Amino acid sequence: MRLFVALALPDEVRSSLATLAGGIPGAKWIPSENYHLTLRFIGEIENWRAQEVDDALAGIRGNAFDLSLHGLGTFEKAGRIHSLWVGAERSPALTHLQGKVETALQRVGLPPERKRFSPHVTIARTDRAPPEKVIAYVQAHNLFRVAPVRVECFTLFSSRLGKEASVYTPEVEYDLQARAAA
């Protein structure tokens, strides 16, 4: 099984993000049903280990929080822009949840994540797009903003490679606690 832990996004957020698709020749736009915010990529693991992952994630306690998405950016590898993303505001609650997920997965024997957590939603693969077009697009759309949404759970997804795009299936949802009113 190929797994990752992420925040699923509500339909209205995915619809807002989908309005950005288009305008960069050579870009491969991510289908809106695949938009998510990865907390931890796990990768290929055996079925018995998937059960351990599920048990570890089920033990996480955290509070519901608001998630704000805004601004665009890119990731580069070997000097080449390979993806376009919408940023997520780093809040203490988001950072806390991601840290708990990381700790839980290390406790069941998964190696530590090597990349620093950079909360974002990937909207396009741009390895075949002219870099100047990607940069111009980021500059033109950098004020993009989505109204904050309440995050009340996180999800363990499985991923299967498809012909056009990967197919992400929510396997298990883990609830976060609603804060009591003061």
C-alpha cells in the first residue's frame, strides 16, 4: 500500500483552488478532487504495517482549528521549477498536529521525514512549463486567498497511480476535538 496523511479539503475550497487551473503552457494541473494538504508522506508499506500506522494515528489527540490558504509559490529541484502550490498559513495548531503525526509514525518504526514541513496544496506540476511563464503566473496570482475553513479531522489516504492522475482514496478519518466555548 502507498499511504500518506493529509488534511482533506472541503468542496468549496477545492472549487476556489480549481479557478487557478490554466494559463501556463505545459503545466499539468492537478484534478481538484486530488487537492489536499499533506501532513506526512509515508509511501509504500506492507499491510501489517498499515494497521500499525492506523493504530498510531488513532491515538493522536488534537484540537480542531481554522486553516487559511493564500498566496502561490513553487518548488524547485536541480534549478528547475517542478510544482506550483497554494500556501497554507502556519498556525500553532497545524504545526502541533503535524508534529504529533510525525512522532506517532516514528514510534511505529517509520524513518523520520527528511523534508522540513512546508504546508501547501499542490495545484500543478510544472516541469514541462517555461519557467518564466510559471514565475509570471505566480506574480499575477500571488494575492489569491481562500476564506478560512474549520479543520475537524485528518485523514489517512491510499494512493494508486492512474493513467491521467493518481487516485487518492480516504481510508480512515481521525477526528480532532472541538474546543469548548469559553
